[in-house]
Amino acid sequence: MKMQRVFHRRIDEPTGSAGFTLVELMVVIAMTAVLTALLLPALSGAKEKARRALCKNNLHQLYVVCDLYAGNNSDLLPSAADNHDQYHSIRLSDQTFTNLVNYAGGNSNIFYCPNLNFGDGVKGVASHDAYGYVIGYSYLADDIVTSALDPLDYSLAPVKLSATAPTNELLADANYWTITQNAYSALMKMAPHTAAGAALAQGPPSSPGATNSASIGAMGGNIELFDGSVNWRTISSMQSLSASSEDDAYGNR
């Protein structure tokens, strides 16, 4: 008698692909949230590090432009005065800005920090007004000569590139703040390099003594010296100096 084998399918065997259970789905979501929380600060820090490197390169390119200008103008650096013959470290007159852009081969991008968005961007800070062009760095080639009779009476003396101490600051990241408000400029604080990018605030400080870039998270800035070198300084090692001939703005360098 021939025997025939009969195979029976077990009813507990899966007949198709099983999906996630609710518990498994919750675990996956929780793990994704944890990984995102761990990775975001690292990615943000990497972006900020790249932007600091770009600012360092921009400052060096600006130094080369100033050097080219001085070479064709009896060693004199471009004027630090704005259109009204006043000095604010983040403003250039129309003439100075145009001349320097020409020396830069038409590349105006080197005048702007990638972290600071002017124009219709952050807080609507104007890139150009009656005083001139607002740039993304501090131009520090100023020699303010005040009158012995009237401290408010001053003039800006020309500065020679080779006649200045090599360790003096020529350009810097714009850690900058104002202490008075006028028709063209609101009270403003700028910190181009915080732990997560730039910070820019307008309006009066939220607490007494909070009128500087450190109060909005400034970590420091790149400094271009007269010898052509660029160095990073932490905010704690930077000096706070007047960034205006009228003592209405200050900055770190």
C-alpha cells in the first residue's frame, strides 16, 4: 500500500509581511528624536565653523584690496569717512565703496559677512542710505583728530598702510552696537558669530548694561592686522572701543 504524505500549514505561521506594532513605532520615533537632538548642534556648529572660515578669507581679500589701493595712492588707505565726513566703522562712503569694489574686480560679496543679512533680510537693516554703504565688517583705518577747543569738532586724517604698527587692527568682524537712535539708524546690536550663527537685535536693551554684542551671544571675531595676518579672538579677549567719531557706536576688536 502506497503512503501519501500530506502537508498541513500551521495556522500560527505568518502569511505576509508583518507591520510595526504601536510599541515598535513609538520606539522608532523616540530614537529618531534623540538622534536629531544629538546631530543638530553638531551640524549647526559645523556650519558656523565654515562661516568663520569664509569671514577670515573675506577679511584677507579686503586687506589685499586695501593694499592695492594704497599702492596706487601714495601708500594712503581708503578714507574711513562716510558721505557726511563722519566715521562709523561699518559704513563706507559711496566713493570709497565704489573704488574698493573696482579694486576687487567687481566682487562686492567680500564686503559682507555670510551670517549677517542686510537689506530686506534681518530686521530690515539698510545696506545703503544717505550716509553711504553699510558693510558686514568693521573698517578700522581711522585717525580721528579732535579740536582742543571743542571735542565735538574733529577731522579724519589720512592713514598710511606702512606707517602704522603691524599689530594694529585694520579690519574686524562686526561685533558692533549703537547707543543713540537717529533717522537713519535704530538702536542696534550685532554679533556675527555666536554658537549657532549670527544674532542681530534692535531696540533698547532688555536690562541695564546689556548694550554690547556679548549680551546677544557673541563668541568673538576675526581680526585683520596691518601686517596682513588674520586671527580669531574670543569675545573675552577683545577690547571695547569707540566705532564712531561721534561716540554713538561701539565695537569689539
